Amino acid sequence: MADFSEGNRFSSSGIEIDPLYDQSSLADWDPSEALGAPGDYPFTRGPYPSMYRGRLWTMRQYAGFGTAEATNERFRWLLAAGQTGLSVAFDLPTQMGLDSDDPRSAGEVGKVGVAIDTLDDMRRLLEGIPLDDVSTSMTINSTAAVLLLLYQLTAEEQGVEPTRIRGTVQNDILKEYAARGTYVYPPQPSMRLVTDLLAYCRDELPAWNPISISGYHIREAGSTAAEEIGLTLSNGLAYVAAAVAAGLEVDEFAPRISFFWNGHSDFFEEIAKYRAARRIWADHMRNEFGASNPDSWRMRFHTQTAGSSLTAQQPENNIVRTALQALSAVLGGTQSLHTNAFDEALGLPTDHSAKIALRTQQIIGFESGVTDTVDPLAGSYYVESLTDAVEEVARRIMRQIADAGGAVTAIETGVVQRMIEDSAYRAAQRVESGETVVVGVNSFVDGAETDTSVMSIDPALERDQVARLAAHRADRDGAAVERALDRVRTDAADAATNIVRPMKEALRMGATLGEVSGELSKVFGHYRPPT
């Protein structure tokens, strides 16, 4: 355990920070081995040779609230403001496989994201948006296959060729058990859904990223930077191993794997984290799984600034926090970026706050000059030493998970959850004691009230969504839907069958998200976390 006593300074991962770094800090350091060239193994300096000299990262703003129409309006507004990709937030019922008229959905419809029950909802969500030109990211896990299939069906109706449907679906169920909680089925059948979707996208949607392995929520739950990448990369290795065991060749699917990292507040540790993560992943993919395609070694990732760092006190301070977190992600080589709005500790972002968040990215990209050269911090005594130190701690964590039986077993037995909870508790203690300074919260408190407008969701939106769903059920061919759902249930019971295709047919016939999820639950059961 690191000594966080007065006089010593440590990163979030317990790495002691020296007062000064010089050439002796890298005495035995070999740049050809540790760095390589940008776009080449081990990808420390970035996944592509030209990085932002070639093109900037995709600028996304996470958006979704109320009904499909309301979110569609926000999408159009963001695209007009210069956003270059969509990022969809779904409400809790959608994430949990529940229709909006399910009694368990009451009070949650449209609250933290958009409600999507049917193909018609997806059509309205994407109306007027050219899906052959826009890349879309969807933060969805237990019901990832359903939402991707609805997206594909909508794109097909627009006449978009499958090879031009671009985007990412999160589809990372392991971190849900460990840190976030929007799981439905037990781990083993959930892993089958992941690998079935990997195989489906390999065959049907070659430009789509079928999984975005997420450290973001692990960090939001309280992990350190090194734990974020150590635990997430362990999950990634579990997915690769499961796909290979299911009969997929590693080079058939690994190039489409992506990652999702949290841009937190320790500026240089975050930069080191991204660089170390790329290096570790490249090593495992090449040397553990024997991937021969360099695209299988190359980690591509999206970053979102840290929601857990936002404060309700003095909320304008969050603009500065977010700008620094975004800058660290850019200096760390992200391929896609979301910047949080300053008012998100209080409610959903308003148009005003969302525009400031987007402008933050644009100022970094077009005014700061940090994109003029590739990996401008390479060779820094401090950055390279910290990158090596973060890598060392992350690899130690990965060995702990491997010794516990691998990521799935470590989650089932609570090893991962306890690690995150312990780190969260220690971090909270440091804030409570004042050892960690949070401006406006435990230091530099002025007591002044700030009048910040907060977006609210009209309760009528839930009633309208439920009524729309009732009309949908009345208008569809009920017998055809029942036959299609029977096929979903039958194929779910056959482990050798890819379940995604019958799901697509059921959704095409008019089945709802909750109905498809319900058929899977009849076979897979529901997950109950260990006490």
C-alpha cells in the first residue's frame, strides 16, 4: 500500500512521483523497444502513423433523453454545431431489457437516455440522419444486439449498404457485473451473446465495431488509473479467449475491437495510462493469442471525460476540469472523444452547456497547436517513467485476475468488485480529510449559490411513449411476431446456433425490445449478484 503521508506525492495508482525527473530516470530505457514509431508495434506513440496530422479524432457528444423525437432534435443540433459523430444514451428500461410499459419501468422512461422499444422508435430517432455518412456510438450492453439490429434495419430502410454502416456498440457485459449494474442474464450466456455478435458483425457489418471494452465505468465506480486498464484489459482478454473458443479466428474479429477509457483528473497519469494500455494490449494480442495482423494488435479507443469528477458546487469549474481531461486524452492519442457538460452534476445537459462542451474539443483541435505533431510528449523523462510505472502496476493487477481464474471467475467471486470498492473508499477518505483537494468542495469554498438552469423531462413523455407502444402492439401481425419469438427462444436453447439472426427477424416483424429480451431470459435466466 502506498504511503500517502505528507511530503510524498502519489498518483491515483499509488505510484510515487519524484520531485525531479532527468536522464537518470531513464538510464536503462530503450526507446526502440518501449516506443517504436507511431502506428507501429507496440503502438505506445499512437495507433496510426500520422495521427491528428491526418485527421482529428471524432468529436461526439453523448446525447439521449425522453422520446426519440426529442433526441433526434438534439442530434441534428449537435451535427449542425460541428459534431462529427453520434453517441446515443439509452434510458434504464432500454438498458435492462424492459419495455416502457413494463411496471418496473415506471418513473424511469426517458430519464437518463432515450426510450427505444421498437423499430419504429429507432426510425424516429434517426430520421433525417444519413447513416452512410455518420458514425454512431451506442452505450448499451445487455441489449446491445437488439439495439444494433434495430439500427441496421433502419439503415437498410435508408438504402445504406452494410459495408457503410459505421459505429460502435459497447457490448461489454463483464464490466456491468463489476461496476455498473445494467445486467440481465448470468455471465456465461451473456458471453455467448457477445461472441455471437462478434461473429455476426464479421459476416454482416464489417465496418462496425461490435464491442467497446469499457474502463470508463470501472473508473467511475472508484478504481485507480492502473486498475482501470488492468481490469479492463483482463476483460478484453476474456472476450478474445471466448471468441476463439467459439471457433472464431483471432484475426477475423480482433481488428474491430475497440476500447472506452475514462479521462480523469491526474493529467500526466492519464496520458501515461493511454500509452501503457496500447503497449500491453499489443503485447498480449501478438504474443498470447498469436494474432498476425497488425490491426489486431492496434488498440483504438474512445475517451469520455470523468463524470465522477464533476461537482454540483461551483459548477462552472467543471468547464476547466473537462478541458484538462480532454487535453490529456488528445495528448494520449484518443480516436474519439466526448466532453462532459458542466451542469451534468445537476441534471441532463442543456443546449448551452452541451455547446460549451463541444466547443472545448474544437478549441483543442483547431487552436491549441497540440495536433501539429504526433505524440508531442514522447521522450519526456517524466511521461516515459510514468508510462512504465503505470504499465508495471497494471500488469501486476492482470496477474492477480489471472491467478483468480480469469476475468469471469474473478467477477463471479467478487474479487474485482472488492478491488474497486477498496480503491473508492480510500479515495473518498482522502477527499474527506482534505488530502485530495477538490476546488469548491473541500477547498476554496465561497458559499455563494450559483443559479444554473437544469433540463427536466416532462412526465407526459412517458405517457406518450407507453401509448405509442400500445398502438404498435395493436397494429402489428401478432401471430407472425409470436412465431418469430418462438424461434428466438428455440435457438437460444441451442448453444451451437448464432442467436443474432433470429433476433433480427423478430424485430423486423414488430417484436419489442422487452419481448426479445424476455424470450432470452426464459432460457438464460436472470443474474443475481453474490452477497
